[in-house]
Amino acid sequence: MSTSGTAPRRSYTESFKKEMAELVETSRKSISQLSRETSIAENNLRKWHKRYIVERKVAPSKSEMSTKELEEEVRWLRRTLSERTQEVELLKKAKAHFARLPDRHGTNS
């Protein structure tokens, strides 16, 4: 089997894999869409998501996790909470903005 003409194999750090797994988990995009946007193979994204997210939810209990793992999870949870809080605030502002607009359809509901 000849390897000429194929792209060199890329390697990724563990932290990068974890970040991409978190992106798969928190993004509202499909794995295939994320794959196209990041130029990372779908099978890699699926494998990393399973390894770092799905199995973590099923496998170790909090008491079995190391301090480092717990600290990483707290950072991730805080980041996710911050993102969701910002989304909610933006939606509240948008709702208030649209509530002030005149009704274009002639109905007053």
C-alpha cells in the first residue's frame, strides 16, 4: 500500500482533544458540520467525544476522580455556565427589543 500523495498524519495534544470533545458536547452543530469547519476527521471527533465526555459521564464517580480532573471539570462547568448566562441575557434583550416594535400585522395581541 503506497502512502505517496496522502497527507501526513496529524497528532493532537490531549488538551486539544478534550477541548474538541467539549465543543462537540456544547455546540449546537452536528459532528459532521464541526468536522468540516475544523478540518478534523469525523471519526476523531466521535472517538474523542466518547472518550472524554460520554465515558466520563458513565464511568468514574466524583470520589474516584483525581483533584486535577475535578478542577478541569469545575473550569469547564464555569465556562459553560458563563456561556449559557450570556445567551440568556442576549435573549432577554432581544425579547425586550422586539416587544417594543410596533405590530406589523395589524393585530394587537
